Amino acid sequence: MMGKKSQPPKDYDVCSTAPMATIRIGPHSFLVDRQRFEDWERKLNASVGFARDDVIAEIKGRLGID
């Protein structure tokens, strides 16, 4: 919807700011330096590609929830 500012989910207690990225898995969330996150994401994409399903499968595997 144009002009409507989206709000985070009500159970989303940590909002990221410009230099930070918020990592959230279920009820757990924490802040990470945005550059560190982007570096990690580039390495992830270099190893598994850019397809969303492949990235999610790799993250699930790393978390042991595949």
C-alpha cells in the first residue's frame, strides 16, 4: 500500500538501526553490525547461490533444523 508505513510484528521487540541488522529466529533476536552481516551474506551467497530456497536450506542446515 502506498503511503502506509509498515510496522514490525507486535512480537518484534528489537528494531535495527541504519548501522545494524536485526537477526531474528522465532522469539530470539539480536543486533549485528550491518557490514558484518552483509559480509556474511555475501559469503553465503557465494557458496550456495542467490536462490531464496537454497539460502534458506543452507541456513536451516547450519541451525540443525533441516
